[in-house]
Amino acid sequence: MVMSFRVSELQVLLGFAGRNKSGRKHELLTKALQLLKSGCSPAVQMKIKELYRRRFPRKILTPSDLSMLHIQAGQLPSTTVLSQGTVCHLPYDHGSATVAAALLPPVPVLGPKHEADVQHLSPPIHPVHPDVKMKRLPFYDVYDELIKPTTLASTNSQRFEEAHFTFALTPQQVQQILTSRDILPGAKCDYTVQVQLRFCLCETSCPQEDYFPPNLFVKVNGKLCPLPGYLPPTKNGVEPKRPSRPVNITALARLSATVPNTIVVNWSSEFGRNYSLSVYLVKQLTSVMLLQKLRAKGIRNPDHSRALIKEKLTADPDSEIATTSLRVSLMCPLGKMRLIVPCRAITCSHLQCFDAALYLQMNEKKPTWTCPVCDKKAPYDNLIIDGLFMEILNSCIDCDEIQFMEDGSWCPMKPKKENQEVCQASAFNGIEGLVFPPAASSLYMVSSEVKNSSEGKKKVEVIDLTLDSSSDEEEPPAKKQCPGSSTALP
């Protein structure tokens, strides 16, 4: 069985047994066979059988196949033969049982005691309901599981695979859906309780995110189900991908407790990769509901943020420059407006907050759950409302930026608009008496220069831009700066 494994299966086996899984195929095969010779644990033996089942899912050994075997038990190739790279490459023909037959001892050698070991070569192919857990989606509350996560098994016999599923709704579930019809003004009617179809990789190591199999087509009750559109490819030659998300199939489902629903799935098989399908009854939530739930969790104690400020401003003995204050904006980086519900993820190390309402609205349209300040993941369950920023926003109304001190205290920063306004006023006084000629064909650029108040004179310079193109080669007039301002006025 081990001799028939490819590189990916050998690596999985060696990793499972805690052995080094790097190297070329013949090296991996040598390690795997040494693992067998040294007497592996029952868990490793089970893993070998599981990997072999995946490798040859439709393999069934008949007595005639077994009678043709000539290899005696324990006659595995030596390591010297393997290291010379003379291992025969097994064909990918899964229709015949010759590969398995060539690698198993004959029936007499097995004896009656070990005959049960041959049973693993017959179906079932995969665990029909593996222990796959789907990642919880913040915008959906799960009411019921209509189809448990079920393996989309690849038979490896053809390029395109097909699988059939059925589910039925109870009278109570039908009633839940029908009474949830939400008619919003100016919007189409939709059910807030929905039948939701989800796909993911068949992995049991951790909760799985939505992931579509390649070339996926889904029919619900004989009708083609619309899937999310393909994303534009990021690079030339890269195959376009669908954004992976759950699919609402309520509109195609039979909302009846007497007639079952059918789902037919077509997809392209991939070597070494299996997928899982599941169907749920869910209630769709809105960003407003999620904001209420976030508020209900409570506001984080201001002392948490004060401790973070002190930690950031603590003098580092190795650093030549000591940070004594920290400036933070009260504007949301998403909407460029003043914060209303200041929040951030508990995993973020920065003090800057973003507005919870805007963040939830954005993820309702396109769920990325990425912090707009540091670009790290900021999932809904990790969000907290910052109590210190709530205090600051309530007590400081007329400023958009504050400064934190070493002791955790803060003070407002004055807006830098005064100088600019004074300068603009004096500039406009300087061009008060200007009259533009009525000729529509002429373009004029007006540059004003404000002299010192001691001179009391104002000079206005007018440059005609309709001159001959040769004037482009000349030096353009320098922009005149207004005293007391760093911004140049046109």
C-alpha cells in the first residue's frame, strides 16, 4: 500500500508519524518503509489505510486477483534499491486492481486471522460526514443543520465529478421561512430566514472558511443556482476565482414539508484535495443588529487603554530618542468623519480607533474583516468599544486630534486653520479691484503678491497664457507665498 503512494501521501504519512517529510520521492518512500519495518503503531497503520482508501477509492479485490499474487509477506524492496531510483512507477489506471494486487501478500500468507485487513479496499470511499466544522459567519445565526458537512468524494476516474443530495424541511422550518419575509421600502422582498448552501475544503484541523471547488455548477430542484461572479484575475495567466461565500438557495427551494429538495453538484476533481458541502437554515442579521450586539457586550474599561499608552510611552533605555507624547486622531479612517462608536480589535496593538457602525456596514457589503488602520484581521468576535475614547469624544467636541502624555492623561490639539484663514483674507483683499475682460477666448492666470504692511502697496501681476507656444520654454513665474502660511495661493 505504501509503495503505491505519491509524494503528497508520503509526506502526510511521515508528518503524521512525526518523521522528517522533506526530500525526493524515493527518499520519502525509504523513510516510510523503514517506518513500517520498525513496527509502527496502530494509529499509523490506520493512517496508511485511510490514505490508501483516498488513493484508490473504488478498488475492490476479488479472489481471482488475490490468487495471482506472488509477493511474499515482508518482501519489501531494500533501501539500496530505492536509493538507486529503480522503483517502478505505478500506472494511474484505477479501473483495474493490478496495482493493489501487486503489492499485497497472497491469501494463504494472510491466513484467516488477517482476512479482515483486506476489507479496507472496498467502499465506503471517504467518511460521508467527516468532522468538518464550518467557520461561524457574523451576519448569520444558524437555526438548523439541514445537511451535515458531507464529503464531495472524487472518484478520480473522470475530470468532472457529480454528486446528488436531498434535504427536507419540517413544517416548523417552512413556517419560519414564510413568516420572515421582509419588505423594505424601495427594496425587493426577501426572506431573512434562509436556506444556505456552503462549500469548504474537507479539512478537520480547524474551522473551515467558505471555499468553492473549481468549475462549480449547482442545480437546486433542476434549476441552475446563481453563484457569486468571478473576480478579475490579479495576474496574467492566473485562473479567475469566485469570491468564496455562502449561497442563499431559498428562492429555488420547495417551501413545503411534503416534497423533498434535491441538489446536484458538478465540479472538477483535483488530486489530493477534497471538498465538503453543507446546508443550513439561518437567519440573516444586519449591521445595525451586530452593532446592538457589540454595544450589549459592554464598553472596555478606559484603564486598558491608559495602560497601553503608558506601555507605548515608557522610555526605552536602549533608544536615543525618548517618546514623550502620542498624537491620535478622533476621525474615522474609513469615513473621514468624527468617531461615534470608537472600536478596534483586541489583537490590534495601535490606539487609533475606527467607527464600529461604518466598519460593520462595509463588511455587510463585502466581508473582509480587515482593520483599516493596520490591515490585520479584525473579526467581529474580536471587536471592542474603547471606553477611554468614548470619554474623550463626549468631553472634547471641537477638536479632531488629541495628544496622550506619559501618565495616560490627554489634551486636545488646536486645529491649524487660523493662520491659513488670515492669509486667505489678506490675499483676497489684494485682488479686490480686479476686472476680467469679457473676451471668452482669452485665459488669464492671476497671481497676487502681498507686500509687507509697512510698504502699504499691493502689486498685481497678470500673465496671458494665450501667447505663442514658444513661451513654454521660458521659466514659469514662481508661486508667491503668503506670509505666515506654508501653502501657496494660486
